[in-house]
Amino acid sequence: MALPRKLKHLNLFNDGNVYTGVAKSCTLPALARKMEAYRGGGMSGPVKADLGMSDDGIQFEWKTGGLDLISLRQFGAVNASAVPLRFSGSFQQDDTGDISAVEIVVRGRHETIEMGEATPGEDTEHSITTTCSYYKLTVDNEVIIEIDLLNFIENVNGVDLLEKHRSAIGL
């Protein structure tokens, strides 16, 4: 029997700025595909066709303590990849003690910055949602998934899922 790897520690970097002691939490991006059910003659049920990445896109949600001027200055960025963020997490398996280094790199721009409740003498935080055009998941220095929406790239476990499509359309 084995125990799962659990997040023990995290850090966040925003455009090279270290958020040690400032980052409170991160909601890592959901990876979703757009699927369409198809049921033709002679089929006893539908099979979903994969139409690519979900229309919901890739979103990274994170919270900081206090006033975060860095993200506020990035709001309204024109470039779809203007803000580079890097999550680094230390996951430990309690039955073996093994530690895995997990890194998620995204690039995008802030869709929302919620300033939170302002009460004197109480904790304050910003909640930020960054919509991403780029995503890369690395575990123990192995790239597991890399998605670059602007450059038509989807690599999963070392397989370029869009290579033949790029070739078919002359890219």
C-alpha cells in the first residue's frame, strides 16, 4: 500500500519576483478538452470527438497577502503572454519520504484582481485570476505537459499532439 504525494510547501514567482511569504494559495489550472458527442448509424451509443482545448481556456488563480503592487501594475497588459508566473511545489509521499519537485509555468494576463475586504486590523488579500496562453507542467525535471496556444503546440508525455496538424495546414 502507498500513500499519495501531498503538497508540503509552495512558492510563487511573478515575472521573476519571489512571492515567498506573500503567496497564500494557488489554484492550479484545470486542463480540459472540448468534446462533442457523435452517434452514427450502427453505434449503440455516442463517442465523444476531441475538438482540442476547452473554450474555458487555461486559468491560474492565486492569492496574495496584503497589497500586491506588482500584479496591479500588470493589469491591462496588451500582450496575451505578458505576465510570466511560476508555481513551485514540494510534494512528499509520507510512506517513503520521497519528495517530488513540481513546477508549473504559465504566461498570460490578469483577467481579474479582487482587492478583497478592507478592514483595519484584519488580514487583507488579493485574489487574482490570470488567463493563460501558455502552460508547462514539470515533475522532477521531466516535462509532462506543455501547451502553447498561440504557437499551436500541445506536448503530452513527450508526444507532440499537433505535429501532423501543423504539417497538414502548412505550419
